[in-house]
Amino acid sequence: PRECVHLNEADINFLTETNTGVSYNASSNMILGSGIPPILTLLDRGVRVGIGVDGSASSDSNNLLGEARQAMLLQRVQQNADKMPARKALELATRGGASILNRDDIGSLEVGKADRCSRIS
């Protein structure tokens, strides 16, 4: 299913059974009018989820922190505010992204891991 937005039980089972990762591109989904994927349900079922920025054709910027915020807010709209705290959105944008790429050398700031840091003020 496109963008993993309109998933049925069989789709979710398939993602779980095959250990398939899902990239959640919230801004792209909003621009394209695709809908809101059931990210919290996927996480509850053990599906690996990361946050992505998609491409320039369907995203206004490639700002991962902005994307994490949009992802968090959409899940709050779909579920309720306490189900998607900011810390969870940041985790999906960092460790979650590394997980769906099957990479253990990125996703957190630790000795021995690759880094791409930007100063935020």
C-alpha cells in the first residue's frame, strides 16, 4: 500500500512477519493528501518505523527536526496527545531511521558511530 497509509490487518501482519521497516514522511503525506499512517499501531505490533523527509517534489524542505514535529502532531491528531511525546518522535527520526536502514553505525551520538551534527540555536 502506497505510503503505508491505508493498511489492513493482513498488511500489518506482513510488515511484522517480514521485519519490513516503514519510513514515515508526514509532510509529504500532507502535501499529497495521502492520509495519516497508523504509526502507533505499527510500533505496537513491532514494526520498525523511521521518519524521513521524502524528496523535493513532495516536501517543502528537507528538515528532519521539522518532519519529526509534523509526524508527532499528526499522530496526536489521529490518536491523542499523550500517545506521541516529542521524545518518541525524536527517537523515530534518529534510531528509528537507522533501524529501517539496518545500520548500527548511525542513529545516536556515541563513540565509534558516524555523525552528522548541526548546531541548533
